[in-house]
Amino acid sequence: MSMLADAPLKSAVPTDQELIDFVVREARLIDQQRFDEWLDMYADDAFYWMPLEWNQTDPRLTCSLMYEDKLLLSIRVERLKGARTFSQKPKSRCHHVLQTPQVDSRNTAANSYVTWTAMHYVETRLEEQTLYAAWATHHMSVEDGRLKINLKRVDVINCDAAFGNIQLFM
Amino acid sequence: MTRYAGNVAAIRALVRDQEVHRDVYVSEEVFQLEMEHVFPNSWVYVGHDSQVPNAGDYFGTTIGTQPVLLVRHTDGKVHVLHNRCPHKGTRITSETCGNTGKFFRCPYHAWSFKTDGSLLAIPLKKGYENTGFEQSHAATGMAPVRHVRNYRGFLFAKINDGGLDFEDFFGESLSSFDNMIDRSPVGQLKVAGGVLRYMHNCNWKMLVENQTDTCHPMVAHESSAGTVVEVWKKAPPGTKKPMAVEIIAPFMSSYEFFENMGIRIWDNGHGHTGVHHSIHSDYSAVPGYFEKMKAAYGEERAKAILDENRHNTVYFPNIMIKGPIQLLRHFKPIAANKTLVESWTFQLVDAPDMLLERTLMYNRLINAPTSIVGHDDLEMYERAQEGLHSNGNEWVNLQRLYSPDEAEQTNVAVNGTSEWPMRHQFRAWSKFMTMGM
């Protein structure tokens, strides 16, 4: 794995390849259950959003599967380490397959970069293995010479289906 | 093998004063009998007025495992119809909800029906001449569920003609609906925000029981609510408590908190936790809301409405409502070991948006398939569903704070950690299961 996304950016403005590497690395950290490092990729005021509705525009007055700030994300990460987290005994594992992320927009003046990534995500625990198909939209900016995620939006293709437990991060 | 069909004594023997037999959770035969008796004999929640506001609007749901649909007829009345074509059984509607216009049309052979279910037309009608078709069941159209009741916007239906009438079935328990609705300054609710659907590999009654189980939160939810409390402790002093922490942290309240909050028992398996206070009692005030309530109801009445903090009100057989945050959970049975949970949220008409925002946040943080609190619960249900197959002990213990004279009592408030509500639900279960057998 390239260290590019982890290391400071080579210049003030990220290249397309640096954006792509960053998104790929995020998925890898989840797969490897390196959740503390994963959380560090998020800006302090970031949100992780999984809409409940197809083409949902409002996370506030329409319900979502997840719409969590960094406090709630860090609670999830802490919980995964807990001795009495019974739904994670044994632990879930997950696996991402990403298409190459596409850089949808680069706005250097506004320090705003958006990528769009089609992916398959598999979560497994005990005998169950479940496949989800989704698109991840990453809104990123440069902070102290490093990329940070401001918003990650995960649109699951069957967002309105009745799911069992989805325990990790897509 | 049939052990229970038509065998009233065997069914009654499944429920003892202080314990129930595992077959009520694991037996497919018992499950089928529930679908034939418990659900058709009960007033089952089918939806809310606001889901079908206009003539021709429909919404599909289930009574037990039977598909039905609600539809608003041209005269404004809501009908509940069995969702099958009387011809060959095809489900009539293709979407869960929508507007069908003036009539339903079966997509298979184009039989069409008025929105009250009556037969409107059949193509090539000549083919039925001299066949005695007029006397057939099919000629009557889509079969209606005959007993339908709209209680302040909440729609209930009963399939069987026997059983109790609406008032006798619910009695004083409707006060929890009243309180939830009265929280709107205009006394009106509206379904809003979308429905969360969550599939559970366990028996539906485990979910219903859990709504009045106050000895599990501080244990099962230590991983979620306990972590919230721990992480929140590290916040710099003076940080404003986020809405999410207000919502999740009270799940870690002490046994004493839950003992003192109390449980109320009504007839027919209904009841609620949170007689004196609840995990909803200490939410921050929403700016502008009390002023609106005061203007609508007067100060004293407004306070009385908002001081009621019922936690979970369970309505037999399969819904729970949370008045203080306008939420309804529908536990839809699919098989003995499979249940679909739908969590519906309501907007208080003419109240600030922030109340709906809180309701939705609660739903997402507690009831979503992605919710860590939900994960804690489901793990326990699924372990129980498996563990019950052990022959080491065929009985589930429901003995906490049992009192020998309790079966004769109704409308009493008891210790908040009592398993009386669960015993009470099973007494009702036994009654509606064997009613008419």
C-alpha cells in the first residue's frame, strides 16, 4: 500500500491520484480493523451519512440509517474494543471491493474535493455473510497539509430494505 | 406432527403462573395457531390516517402474516381489504403505498374493483354467463376486513367477528395514544421521516416482552450506552450536552431508577413502563414549544400533558408506542424464528421541527439495523432463540415480583422491574389463542 495518502501531501493542492489513494486507504483501514487510524482521517466536524431513502437530500427531518458526527463515530470505535460488547463476540469482519474512485469535483479555492466510488461491501460474523452494493461519496479538504474527510455519504443500493445487523463501517 | 391444533388444554398448559413453555417461541405449529387465532381475534394496528390522506390512497401491511391494504374510498372512509384478487389470489398493489385512482385493477387478468373492494368489472364477462358466478365468493370482490376502527387517526382492524369490541379490548390503555396525540398543539399527528425496517431472527414475542423489560438496559446496553457515558465524561467541562448523549445515556440508569419509574398493567396484555418518570424525562426543552402548547391548552393542561413521560406502552399483540417522542414500533411476525420490526415516527402537527429531529435521531440511534443499541438487543434475542432448543430446561422463567393474586387485578401500578407485564401478556395470549377454539 502506498504511503501517499497517509503522508503529508506533496503540494498544497492534492493530485487526483492522492485523492484516489486516500479513499482506497480509508476502505483498507476499515477492512484491517484499524479504527483509530481510520477515525483520524475524519475532520473534527465531519459527518458519516448513510441515507435511508433513495436520493435522500435531508439528513435532519428524514430518517437515515446513520448520520453521525465524530463523537458518535468515536463511541462506535470505543464500543468495538469493549469487553462486554456481546454482539461482537465473536467479532464481525468486512471486506471492501472498490471501483477506482472518480474525482467529481475539485475546488481549490474553496478547499473542497469530492470523489465518487462504486463498491461492494461484505460483512460477516459467525455463519452469516452479507453482501451490500453501495456508492461512497467523499467530501474532503486539506488540513495542515493532509487530506481529511468532511462528509462520507454511503448510498446503499437497497437502502430501504429490511436489514439484519450492520455492525461495521461501509 | 400436531400437538396443539384444537387442543385448548395443551395450549393453556404452555402458560403457567410464573413461567411459559419454550414452544411459545420455537414451535412452528404454535406460530401457525397464533396467525389463525391471536391476530384475527385481536384489534391489530394497520396504519395511520396520514398515510392515506386522499381518495384512492392505499397502504399495504399485514395482520399477522395476512397481507391487507388500507385504502381511502371516495366517501372519505378508510377500508381495510385483504390484499388479494378474488380470482387467482394475485396481490393487487405492486407498491407498498400509492394512489390507485378510482379503482384497483388486478395486473394479471384486469379484474377491477372499487376502492371499497366491490367488484367493478371483469373483461369478457360473457364467459361467466350461466356459470353461477353471481353466487361465487369471487363476485363479492376483494374481501373486506369488516371490523375497522379509527382512533384519533390510528387505524385498527379485527378479522374475526368474535372477540372483544374495540373499547373492551383497549379500555383505559388508549390514554397513551391520547397523550402522544395531545402533544401536538392542534391534537394531530402525521407520519413523517420514513420508516426504519429491521429484520430479526427471533420470535416476535421476544421483542414485545423486551419493551417492558427494565432489568436488561444496564447490562445488555453497557456496550453502547455505557460507552456513550464513558466517552462523554472526557468532554471538556462546560461542553453543551449533545442531543445524542441525552438520548442514549439514560439507558445506563440504575436498577433503582427503573424500580421507581413504575409499570402500569391494563387488561388484555396492554401496559406501560414509566408511571412516574422515564428515560425520556430529562430531555432539553425545545424553544417555542411550551409557549405553543400553553396557548393551545392553557398552562395547567399543557404541563399535565408534557409531564406524562410514559416510556414504552405495549398494545397487545404487536405494537409499542413512545408518547414522549412520538414513535411506534410494529413487530411483524414472519415465522416462529423471524420478525420484521418497523419503526415509525410521527410529526406533531404545528410544533417546532426540532421535535421531529429528535424523534428521528432517537429512531436512528436506537432502532436502526445500523444502531449499536439495536445490535445489543438483537444479539440477546438471537441467542435466546437458539438457546431455547436446549432440552436442559423447557421453561422460560417470568417470576420476578410475582404475586399470587395478580391475575385478578387490572389498572395497577407496580414496581418498575416487575415481570408482571410479561406474565400479563401471556395470560392475554392464552385467552386470544383459545378464544373460539
